[in-house]
Amino acid sequence: MKEDERRLFLMTCIGGAAVVAAGAVAYPVISYLAPRKGKDDSGVVTIPEKELPSDGAKFFQFHGKAAVVVRKMDGSLSALSAVCTHLGCIVRWEAKQGEFLCPCHGGRFATDGKVLGGPPPRPLEQLKVTVANGVITIG
Ligand code: FES
């Protein structure tokens, strides 16, 4: 009888450990495969205007992809996809030049997304941007 109780206890422990191990493997896989949720259902991103440097750019995720908002020379804002239209590298902001540079093949883009040089075939995708009450809204 004692042997049966010990066997039952051992099998319960092994079964419990197997369930925990299966969950530990399944959770990251399911999380990776599941569609990403934005901050809200509309896919709109909001950024406090004070977080945008006066001569700089603020990068963020928009619909799961890199995007950037930048203040143009005239003071207005431009929101762009930060994905280079050549082969998909993420552009970086070059404050001294006031333009975006793709580190992969040297593509250059203006603050409105226009191609300034290098191999990119198209401008960076423009995103809708508005500002109200100190909040930048993209999307
Ligand atoms: S990927 Fe950007 S220039 Fe080639």
C-alpha cells in the first residue's frame, strides 16, 4: 500500500513538472506567433511633444515597424516609416546634416522622406501626424 502511495505521489509530481515545462515552452512560441497588439485598437501612437528634441527625431514602433517623427526646418512635424525603401534597414537620424542616413548602403533621406542620395528607389513612407495640446498623434 505504501508503495502505491509513493508511486502515485511520484507520478503526480512528474505530471505537474511536465505541465509546467510544456507551458514554459508553449508560452513564448504562442506569444511570438500571435498578432501584436498596439497600445490601443486604433493603431494610433501618441507621444508627448516635449519628448521630441528641438533638433532631433524620436523613433517609435508603429504597427510593429520602426517609425520616426522629426521636426522640420519650418517647425512643422513629419512622421515617417524608418524602414529604408532599398532593402529594409532602419535609418538613423543625423542631426548635424538634418537628414536620415541608412547605415546599410548609404541611402539618405530628407525630413519629408524624399530620397537625397544612394540606392533607395522611393521616399520613406509618410505617416499621418497631428499635434494638439502638446501631444503628437501618429496614425
Ligand atoms: S537598405 Fe538602405 S540604402 Fe540599402
